[in-house]
Amino acid sequence: MEGDLKIFVTRLIPKAGLDLLYGFAELRIWQEEVPPPREVLLEEAGEVDGLLSLLTDTIDAELMDAAPRLKVVSNYAIGYDNVDVEAATERGIMVCHTPGVLTDTTADFAFTLLACVARRVVEASEYVREGRWKTWGPMLCLGYDLHGATLGLVGLGRIGSGVAKRATGFDMRVLYHDVSRQPSREEELGLTYVDLETLLRESDFVSLHTPLTPETHHMMGCEQFTMMKSTAILINTSRGQVVDEKALYEALVSGGIAGAGLDVTDPEPILRDDPLLTLDNCVVVPHIASASVATRTMMATMAAENLIAALQGRMPRNPVNPEVLDRG
């Protein structure tokens, strides 16, 4: 072990990542399925040099002040809105994340969810399981075609671009809206840049790929759902808080839009009595867009390597605040 370093891992992650950490430092791992309670997280953080955290862990100024040895927070996620990066930078704590590695897997799943809702796969499966299938019927579980439809991407980062690539195989017309235009990707993927209102009014499918910021919080609300086609379907694999889910429920119940597929919710996990779960035209899954064996293993390896590099005084592969190391 390197100088009696201590690390706390806030959940079990794939073995490949843990194997890198064993032998490098004294390792403590929270073994439960649910996140460690706040008091446990505070206690564990107070004794370690590094944290390997998940999006479900709040790493804020209070925790950092209770952790005098803490040098690095390595987040097992592409996002890091659970970490107060400004507070970490002020205290000289490096923050890392795991971008890029989950791009294709998440794009695959966003398109899977889109197809699943459009063709009513979950609803049809339940129809069979419940013993309601009597015969082939011309009106049974009619859905919506993907081929030739218009797909609107809100956000054109790596994952949004990945979804756009997949849409080309279905001869879809692809619109996008982002804070900035990306002419090179427009040319490469045959995309059309539009304002958000145009995207909502013209798209058959709206797929969200934007980070959670004060500006994107509840960016999809009553006003936006009113703009969408009554036959449109919303897909969210970004962050639950981007969607006003009460407004989404009303849009789905009233026929304002045709369906929704949610990999993320607000809160997570979604409450068991949430009215969205009563709707046949809303598919909700437990934040599994990156849940392939290969991708989750690569995330674990990257998170561990980031943590080790920072604790060795080297620049990690994926720093959020590299200026911490730059200033020594």
C-alpha cells in the first residue's frame, strides 16, 4: 500500500475496478444495494484520502469539511452534479468522472427505449402475460413507425450524436437544439439545427440529452408539452429533473402526447405510488442506460485509475477541475 492511503467506495462496483484499488490502499466498500446513509458517508469520508462515489452520493462542502485527509473524489458516472465542484476546488480536492466510455451503450439504450415505447413492447408483453391474447387482431397494440419519422434531439453531445447516428439507419429526419450550433456534425450526420419550439412542434420523437443545470431544470413542462404533437413520444435518458413529471403525467393522460420512456426520474427511485406508473403509455426503467457488462466494467476501471492517479500526484485521465493539480 502507498503510505497507508485509505479509500472508501460508496457501493459495490465491477471487480475490475476494485482489483486495481486492492493493494494500492486500504479499501472500505459499502456493501448494501442502497446508498450509504448520510451519517455513514460523513463518518467514512472523515478517515479517507479518496472517495469513489456514485451520483446518489451528495459530496458537498459539509462533507469535505469533515474530511481533512480527502484529496480526490472519483465519481463513477459521466455526470457530477452530486459533487460541489467549486467547494472541492477551493479545498484543493480533485474531482474526476467517467465520460466517453458509456456513450455508445447509452445511445443504444435511448434508441431501444424509443422503439420500445413507439411499438408498445412492454404493454404488449404484459398483455400476453396476463392471458388477454386471444387471437391476431388488426387493431391490436398499434404503435408508431420509426422509419421516416422526425427525431428531435435536445442536446448534441456525445450521446445525442450517437443517437443521431443510429437514426440514420431508420431513414429518420433528425433535428437538434443545443446551446451552440455544431456545423461539422450537421454535415457529418445530416442534422438540421432549429430552435427548441420548432423542434417540439415538428418532431415525432423528442429525446433529451442535456446536462442538468439551473437553465435545464424542468425545461420540459406544460408549455413545452403543449407544443408537441399529440402523436409524439418523449424519451429521457439525461436527468430526471429536466422534466416536470407532473406536467408530463397530465400530457400523457390528456392525450397531449402519445407516450414517454424514462430511464431517469425525479426522484430516483420513482415513488411506488407515482401516477406515471399507472399509465400504459409510459415506460419507466431504473436508470440502466449504461448497464452493459462491458461498459460498467470500463467505468469501474476508469474511476479507479482516476483515483489512483490523483492520489499519486499525477493528472488523472478525466479531471473535472484540473486546476487543483496545476496549482500544486
